Amino acid sequence: MNDTKPPDAADDPMASVTRPTRKATPTLLRNVLIPDSGGDGYLRRDVLIADGLLATIAPAGTLPTPHGGGQLVDCTHRMLLPGFFNAHTHSVEHWVRGLIMPLPLELWVLELIHHEPRGNGGWNGPKSFDKTPSLAIGVSAMLCGVEALLSGCTAILDHLFIRNCEDMAAAVAAYKAVGIRAFIAPMLDDDAELYSNYIPLCSAAEEVNRRAHAAGCACGSRGMRADGNFRERPGGSDAEKTEKQLALWEECVARFHRPEEGIHVVIGPITAYSSSPAMLRGAADIRRRHGLAGHTHLLETRAQAMMAHQHFPSGSAVSHLAESGFLSLPGTSCAHACWLTDDEAKLMAASGASVVHCPLSNLRLGSGVMPLGKFLEHGVNVAIGCDGSASSDGQDMLEALKLATIIHTASTPEYRSWPTARFTALTLAARNGYRSVNFGGDAGGGELLEGRVADVTLWDLTALSLLPRTDPLSLVVLGSRTQAPGAGSGLDSAWVDGVLTVEGGSPVGIDLPALRALIIILQSDYRSTAVTDPSLLPHTAAAEVEYRAAFCLDAPDGGGTVTPELARYEQGRTLYDPTLPTA
């Protein structure tokens, strides 16, 4: 627990780290290098940014200097790119980055919940959920936005757990100050019992419980139930909670959905396992009535693939989402999707839903590798996300792009199908990212075309990280991040909706030294990863026992086998064979 008392939210410490926002100014980027959309090369162009759009793109040296206060930028040593879209993250995780020991997602998330500022191990101990101010949400959103912006992102989707609209308001204010286009998805569930649907069920649960009862063990089977026994069926939902969560989404839409101000509210149930059919149907109804994008986690891990068979009659989380009406609405994106079958990928493509590739967190948590090539073959729109900073440890989009480019070379010897840096950056991270929330195409961003939204970034080709001169896009994606006062900043400038948000490599709207100082005050103590050992807390220890039993990692507890329908999983997602033993 942090011993330093956080500043009172009434003092508005966020005001001390923000600067006045700029107004849109017509800007001519003269002789700028841009990727040739019709090939693999580059072109020199004049690009006029005006009225929030890429107003004109013309041959270099042909456009006149803007009149009436417009700016002219000599871009002889600059490259213009469409802004990247960080299509999946959780901003509050910044407070826990670097803290959680190596654990699979299902155990990791319990440590995250406990140690974030609002958890029982948070800023105010067991009272943190009620006592921790929404300031914590605002500061982490600001840090998340700054890191994404400075790695070439002009838009971000924050799947954000909120307690109330005050948490949401803090995040909205932070993203407005940063100047990044924010799609904020309040991450809600309606589980009747916390954690009950986070861990798969052990196939031998009934037998394990019977043995414990026969042995007269007072602590049961060391499982997650209140009596110490293993769970034998999925946890239920709370109808009253369902209504409250739907009402909270509605309130967020009414108060904060302001696309013209760069704030988009997205409807974001946490998973299909912790959102009842009634909640998913209600979420779909809200989206239809307000024309909103939707976002959720989908088949991130082998455990979630197992849970699909345990929770849904169809045995498919994708089919379950489709049956609720949530999947096929415009702007539906699903994070991770490592363990989809081919049929499920085809259903995603037919529904028009996108998947978000999160290679950093998927490797850190041992979740597996999303089959990019297969999804593209099936016509699925694939975007890229950093995921939250407790599982990726940062919002450096270039780090995610580099890994997304090179990891798939191990999936096939056919090197002609390996993704290039250009494809990863321009197609997956930019174009497909904006399309994933239904903000691409003629009226949106993600492409350097006349009339599109001016969400763009300008790169300094004299920065040490982009030298010597080879292929500049490959250098941006695959190169280094050399940091020194004289090395130059690879990212020189950025515009969001035609407004300058980065200048000279620094965010226009945020005082970085002041932000650093505020973060140190709010969380002043160092901690060891050892505090996240699941054995330290009763509920996490019990979850680990059931998790290990579900996957036959401890044969005496789990019986060493699973039922046949839970034995087989998609190959090629992990280096190990995911098949489980059956009786």
C-alpha cells in the first residue's frame, strides 16, 4: 500500500500538468515524403492540412503558402504517415506495470485487481474501492495517452473499468488534454460473485470434492467456493447488477459521447463469460440506438477456449456473441482472439467484426500467438493494440508493431507471406485500426488520402534512430529508440483532427516534467514482484489450485485428465502441444 497520501481531488492537480490547447491552423507540409499507396516506394508531395482534413495532396512544390495565419513547414527531411490506432488497452494498468510476476492471464488478472489503486491492496488498503479518488484514473489515462501519442498513435481504445461516471469524467478530461482521439469503452460485467467466471472449471471437480468430504477435510478441496470446495458449474449473473451496468453505459453515452470533440463512448462488456445474455443483448440495444462501436475480450487464452465449452450450449464464444446481436453491429472489435477455430474466424469475417492483435501481452502472459495469416485469408479485419501496461508494460506502439511484424515468421516457412513493416504499419495499425471502430473510409482516418481526417504523424528522417538512410518505414517499425539529447526525436509532430498535438517530439498539451512529478507523489514506494505471488492471498491461492487442476498440472488434485470435449485445442498458437489428457 502507498504510504503517501494522494492529493485531494478537489485540488485538481491535473491542472498543473496541462497546457492550453491549440486551435487548428492551416498547415502546408512542403516536399514531404509519403509512402506510395500504389506500390512499395515513396513520393514527394505537398500536403495541406486545413479544416481538420487532409485538404489537398499535390506534387511537391505546387501548392501556395496558406494565407491568413497559415503555417509552412519545410519537410525535405520529414516523412508523413497516417496515425496509428492503439486498438486495445486498459489505461489504469499503468499503476501496476512492471509489478506482476510471470503468471497466466487468469491468475495475473486477480493480482491486477488487487494491486491497482482501487483494489484491496491499493492506495487506501481494503477501503480503496470507495476511497481512492478518480484522480488515479485521470492520471493513468494521461500517461497512457502520452505514451501512445509519442509512439505515433493518433487514436486509442481504452477498455476501462469504471466505478461510476466520475471515473469516466477523469479519463475524458485526460485524453482531451493529451489531444489524442479517444474511444473509451467502460468495461463492465454482471457476475453475481466476483472472480467466479475468471477461472475454468476442473473436469474432476465433483470427484475432488467427494474425496475431500470423505476424508473429512475441514477446508474442503482448497478451492474457490466459500466452503473451500471446487466450483462445479459456472457462476451466475445478478439481474439487479445487469440493470445498473446498462444504466451506467447509458449515462456515459449521454454525458461523454462527443465525437466532434474527439471523445467516443464504446460499449465494452468485459468478456462473454462475465456478461450474461441479458447484458449482451442490452449492450447491443444501446449500440443500435446510439450508433456506437462495441468492444470485448475474445478467446485470449486456452483457458477461455475451455470455458466456452463449459459456459455455452454452442461451445463457441464467437457464436454466443453472434446470437446476442452484439457481434454483427458496425464497429465491433474483439481483443486477442488467439484461440479461434477456422469456423469462428469465418464467422467473425461474415459478421464484419474485427480482431485486435496484442502480441506483447499475449507473450508476456503465455496466452499464445494469434494466427494472423489465417485470419487475413478468411477476410477478418485485423488491428493492433498494446494492451494494458500491466501486461505489456508500456504503450509504445512501435514496440507492438515490431513484434507483430517479426513473430509470424515462425508460423510458416513460406517467407513470401511474412508481413512487412509497411503492411503492419499502414494496413494493420493505421487503416484497419480506424476501421475496427467504424471510423475509417471516406469520413475517417487511417489513410493518407485527400478529404480524410487529418490524424497524421510527421517523422524526422535525420533522427539517429532513422539513420543511415534505407527504407524509412522499416526503420520506424523495426529500428531502435535511441534516446539522447542530441540524437533527435524520431517523431517530430502529430496532428489529430487537424490540431497540432506533438511539436518537436513533445506533447503540446502536457507538461511532461510536471506529470512525472505528480506520478511520483501519487505512488511513491517501490515494491517487489514477490508481492504478487498467488499463494499470499486466500482467494488467489484458491484460484491457482483450481487453475492448475483444470489443466492437469497437479495430477493428484485434478485427477490428471479432462473430459473429451475439453481435450483438443487449435495447434500452432503455442510452442507446446495444447492437447490435454483424457481418461
